[in-house]
Amino acid sequence: MSAPDRGMRAVLGRPFAEQIAAFRLRLGNLVPTSRWDDLRHEAHDRAFMVAGAIGADLLADLGRAVDRAITEGTGLEAFRQDFREIVARRGWHGWTGEGTAAGEAWRTRVIYRTNAATTYAAGRWAQLMEGGFPLLVYRHGGSREPRPQHLAWDGLILPADHPFWATHAPPNGWGCSCYVLGARDEAAARRLGGDPGKSLPANWNRPDARTGAPAGIDRGWAYAPGASAAETITLAARKLAELPARLGADLGRALAPQVSAEWPNWLQAVGSRRDHVPGLLGAISPTVLAALERAGISPSSAEIMVSPGIVAGQKARRHQAKGDALSDADWQSLPMRMAQPRAVLLDLETQRILYLVDGSGGPGQAAIALDFRLKARRGAPARATNMMVSAYRPNLMELGQRLAAGRLRLLMGRVE
């Protein structure tokens, strides 16, 4: 597997809020085009196109297929299957690559990789700008057949506002896997692979007569993906938690790796009493949401929040005294386990949703109250969310008795 392939797999396997926001910003503007360069540079930040795709329905279908590839990390082969089905159903002919297996493989790879790479770069640029890093470091992506100029830029350290980044922020061409890192000072930049002794040549921005772009940059790639929309992308990412439940459920599945990665940090902050705001546990999955909707339950959002008191407050101490508290290992793995519950039940007395999840050494249960009014969080206005109100190890016999007595209703899975 080549370095670009590994890079694309990493990008699609770990989508993040800003990357998804960057792509969905494009989906709001479907642009019919005849040639690949009908849209140039920053225009791609706010528009989706596939060269030769003229029909609105065709573009919408292709956009959804790319969106699935990016947000769910389904992979190139899955995208190719979607592409074949869309082309056949919409009767699209005359597209570059049509007629041969090699041509189709090339065309689908270009669509897939280009959208993944540029939205990843756009999302990362939004993060870098939001982080306020004074220095940026150019890093080569490790391609087996590297471009000489890209290797020459590897380790280059420049101020974030240097004009170099306006044209040279990667990717800088078809298949380019270079990337940018942010640093607070020169020492941090060196730790990230930066070389303080490396400088730009005097003619670094001189256009190449063949491409119209500076040397080392492919035609049409002399811009910073996402830079013109960085603030919009950041704001959109912040709004993802407020999406309607169905959209939030789909996005929550895509963001699960990031939530799981951040979750231990919040737990640690709560344990040391450094964080007093609710933490994001994850989102109601599409499967669970469908089960809730079949039962006539329509949560206003999909996000699942946890109050610090449930982890280290009075309720936590009460469960510890009772002997049914979750273990540290249970808490650490809870986002992953909530995504695939053993069972989901409705408490008919309280109207709370009960998740029954596998725990370390035994099942654990977390009760979630839907549409709970959360107080203002870090300056945000109060809004409805799904708040965990209890977490403990259940007595399965007692659960069975409550089911038999009609006090609980099984929505999906099994209690055993």
C-alpha cells in the first residue's frame, strides 16, 4: 500500500467534525460542470462538482455517495459500488474513464481521494486557525515517488500569516499527501519535524509557464483548501451537536473515534475536579434511533451528555456504597459500548431510556433521559439534549421482573 493510500485510509477512517463540516458546506451548492477546471481554487470550498456531471439529481446522488465515504469511512471499493449504481440508474454516459475497468478505477479514485484530501485539509486548516498557532510547519507525506519540490519544503517553518500558505498549503496536486502542523514556538516546531535552517528561495512564488502555478504545484491546486471558509467550517462543526436527531445520529457514528479519544481526558478532568461542565459521551446510533421512533419516541437531538456528578458526585458515591458502581474500566470504554448496546428499554414509569451495555466483567447499565433541558453550557443557551441521569451495574433478575410486570418495555436487543 502506497503512502497516499495509507493517508486516505487514515483520513476516511477517522473523520472529524471540521472535515465533515467542510464537505457538507460544499454539498449546499451543487455546481454542474463540463470540465474539471470549470471551478478553480477557493470556489471548491463552497461548492461540490464532478467534472461532466450536469444533472442536479446525478450530482446530488454523487454528493451523497462521497459524503458516505467521508463520514463513514466506507472505503474506495464501497464508493465504487455506489458510483456504478448511480451511473447506471441515472444513465450517465460520456464521462472520462467510461468503458474500461481501468478507466473507471482511475475516475472513482480521483473523485474519492480528491474530496477526502481537500476536505481533510480544509478541516485541519480550520483547526489550525482556531488554535491560533503562530507558526506552521510543512511536512512531506512520505510518497514512494515524491515530488522534488515537496521534499524541499519538508520541515519548512513559516509564520501562519506568511503568503506562502495562501498558495502552498497542501495538498499541492493530484495524490499529494503532504500536510501542515501548528506550533507555538520554534522549539515546538522542531519537535514536529521542522527545520529552522530551511528557507524559501527568492523565486518561490514564480509561476510555471506550463501550469500557471508556482513550481511543484499542479495546475488548479495553488490555493489553501478551506482557507476562504475556515470560520464557516469551525462554526458549522460547533453546530453539529444541535443537528436534528437523524442527522446527528449519522454524524455521531462518524465522530465516534474522536469522541472515544477525547472521553478519557474529560474523565480525568472530572476526577481531578478541573471540569464542571457536561461531557459528550457520544450520540444515539441510527439503529437505536430507529427503535425509539418505532416506539413513538422522537428525541430532538442525538447527542448524549453526561453530568460530572454522575461520574464523581453524590450519585456516584451512592452507587459505590451500594456496590453496583461502574468500574474505571467501564467508564473508560463507555462511548464504544454505548454505540453497540446489548439492549435498549423504555422505563414506562419515568419515560427514561435504559441502555444495557456490556461492561468489564459484567453488564453495565446507563439510564438516559431524553429531551432533558440542559442549563447554559460554556455560554451556550439552554437546549434539549439527551442527558445521562444514572449509571450502575444492574441486577438482571430485577430487570426481568420489571419487564414481566410491564414496568419496562424492550425496544431492541435482549436482557440476559
